[in-house]
Amino acid sequence: MKEIMAKESSVVEQGVPSLTYSPADVSMPLLFSLSRPLDDLEDMLLSRFAGQKLSMLKIYEDHNVDTPYVRKNYKEVLGKMEAAGKVAAEPSSANRRKNTFADHVIVTFPKEKG
């Protein structure tokens, strides 16, 4: 259902759909341009899955409920996190097609600092 609603969203910030139609979103671009939802997703994943090792699909299934994020958002963020050295992935990006992050890729999150 999220995939269908994503296509009809009035606002998409960093590829994350609002899952709503709201003319106010379009009329106030500055307010909504301050939102960085993919950065927020990265922070949420690092915190929620600290010290864990899971497949991309498991991460998506465990986290996406009650969020606006779709599978594509998780793949994009996890790919960026891997490239930045924030998480490890098996197989690594060197052993996958360029710019892909399949459902079966295993992600290892670092332990939470603190």
C-alpha cells in the first residue's frame, strides 16, 4: 500500500514520500526543504539496529511500519552508509552490481557508542 500511496504524495523529500496530498506542502517550499528525512532514517537505523547483523529485507520489515519510508529509501540509505564506512555489508559493494543493494544483502551495524 505504501508503494501505491508514495506515487500520489504531494511532497517527496530526499526520495521519501509524504504519503499524503496537501496543497500546503507545495505552497510552503522553504518549510519543507528544511526536512532531511533520509538523514533521519540513517540515524534511526544506526540507533535501532546497533550491534546487530540483519538482511536489508529484515531491516525494512522491522522498521518501516508507521514510517513514510519505502524499500527504495532503505536501500539508498544503507548503500550510502556502506560507502561512508558506517556499516558493513555482505556481499560488499565491490562484489555487487554498481549502485545496488539487494534484499538479501547482510548489514552489520556497529555497536552504539556511549
